[in-house]
Amino acid sequence: MLLTTHVMVKWVQNKTKSHYVKKGYKFTSWGDKFQVPVEDLPKSSNVPVTVLCDYCNKKISKQFGNYKRSRDENPVKKDTCSKCHPQKTKEGNKLLYGVEHYTQKPEEAEKIGARKRHSYEFIKNEFNKRGLILLSESYKNSEQLLSYSCNNHTDNGIMEGSWSNIKNQIGCRSCGHEESGKKQRLDYRKIQQLFNSKGFILLTIEEEYLNTKTKVKYYCEQHPEDILEGTPDSIRYVQGCKNCFIDRNRGENSYKWRGGITTLKFFLRDQTKEWKRDSLKVWNYRCVITGKPAEVIHHPHNFSFLMDLTFDRLQLDIRPNLGDYTEEEQVLLASMIRKIHYEYGYGIALTKEMHILFHKKFGWENNTSDQFKKFKQEITGNSDIP
């Protein structure tokens, strides 16, 4: 029995909007929540509802779509928990076939009786064909759990499985995973071409690449300051990195546009992309401590220090918003922050883990290159920064 009467839903960008509009609901804004009676939910809705098991009176939570299917596609119009589900199945079979289990039908019983039971030697030979060693000493039927080991995966020890399952396999479970991985593995050069077509540069080398389901590291040609991670399968459906998305929706293209007021610090940080790109190249895109693909560029001197120096040299005061500066002043600020970054040397390529570890130790303000040398000395035993 369905106990939930009303649920909260929200406006999302898919066909559910048209569903609720047709029901007479007035659209407000994407993400807004509103209450509806359960009978107004789409049949496939994944909204959770509370149901009472008609057999044991236990309260259970189900997705509304599953609740609908369990009633609409079954001759027994009852709700059930997982423990009581066999009872509902028996009732349904009695209504449909007149028996509690379909195998009790005369025609099915005849088919089962006519099936030839394989010999032990046949089963043992079939296991051998799949690289498996049958350890059980007897065979009764295809549903019997048999003990076996795998020639290719001895570290898995003794495993169990029925012949009805083994006959559809190429070996043990690990063998199946390996075969599946081979089917999913595109040639490394094709993966490189895929990433290049999206404007990405693949950092994971061929020896580290497994298949399209495993994560690889890469960076965006337009925003090389960030090292990204994702599976080749997911890359097929993206259009640039998150910073590309921000660029496409910045300013007048943003739904938050309110006349161009932008924070000054964000504007100045945006001018250091080329410096970050050059810094990554200097370190060959590798962390100077771990040798792993770099994910961030660390400022040997705080960005706030370099920003203050920029204003001192231009003899400009710091104002709250970018819009408070003339176009000419903005050009001067952009040029000077870039110049000062190069004057104080390239940034240091690090993994995110090392970057956070450094700032946990030395804080986020007033950092110096001497602090980083001390940090590197403690981890690697060598303070040199080539």
C-alpha cells in the first residue's frame, strides 16, 4: 500500500518540465522546488516514496517508477518487501499458470526431465578448456556449486560456481574482467587523437593506459594551468574543460550578468595563464617532488604580494571592483602583473596533494621560496630546485 501522498520535486531541464506543465503547473525557474501529489508524478519518476508491505506490514522506500511497475506489470496488485517477494511471485504464478512455480507446469517438467545430465568427465573437460581445474569429485546437475581454481589466477584461491554459469564464461571472474578490458581498450594513438580533437593534451603515457574506463591525466591547451583527470569514455561528450565553460559563459553571456562588476583579484589572476603555461613547460608537466603529472602551479611568493607590488609600481590605489578602473588602467594592471610574475621566476609544478601539504605546514599567507626549499628537503632529502 502506498503511504506517501505528496512529494517535493523541482524544475529540471528534461521532459519532466513538459509533463508538469501539461498537468497545469506553472513553471517558475530551473531548480525551484514545488509540491505535487504522487498521482501527478511521471510513471518513470525516481522520486522515493514510502510503501507498506501488504504481507508483513513493513514500511519500505521505493522509487515511484519501480512502485508503478511492480503493480502495473504483475497480476497481483500488492506491494511487497524483498523478503516477502517470493510469496507474491507464487500468487502470480497461480493466477497465470495454476502452479506456484513455472517449472511445475507439465510441459516444463517434461522438458526438464528430458534434459541430458552431463557426465563428470564431460564437465571436467569443459572446465579444462576454460583454463579451470575442477576440484569437486562429483557432479550432480548444472545448478550444483562446484569448487575450482584458475590456472591464470592462482592468487584467487579456490572458487565456487555452477556449470550453468561457468558454461557462459571464458574462465574465472578475473579472466572475464581481463577480456572485457581488452574489448574496451582502444589503441593509445586513437585515444590521443580523441583528446586532441577536444583541445586536450594527454599526459598519461601509453604504459599507464589500460582502457577507456580507467582515469587518465590531461590538460586543456587553452587552460594548461590545471591538470585534469577523467576517463576516455567521458571525454567523448565534453566540449572543453571547466574553464572553457566559464569563458563561454562569462560577462554578458552569463545568466548572472548584472552589468559587468567583477572582482579585481579574479581579473588579475586571469592574466597569469601564460605564466602558468610556461611554468608547466619548464617542469615538463611533472611534479618537482613526486615526478607524477603536475596538477597545480605553486607561487613561490604569494599572489597577494605580487598583486600589491603591481599597484605600488603603477602608483594606483586598490579599488573594490574592476569596473572602478578605466580601460587604460586595466591594460596597465594586466601588463604589470604579468611582468612581475616573470621577474620573480617561474612557478613550481606540484600535484594537488603536495600543494595542500605545503600550505598545511606553512599556511596560505607570506610564503617564500625558502619555505619551499625546506619543504622539499624534508620530503626528498634534497632542497635543490633546478
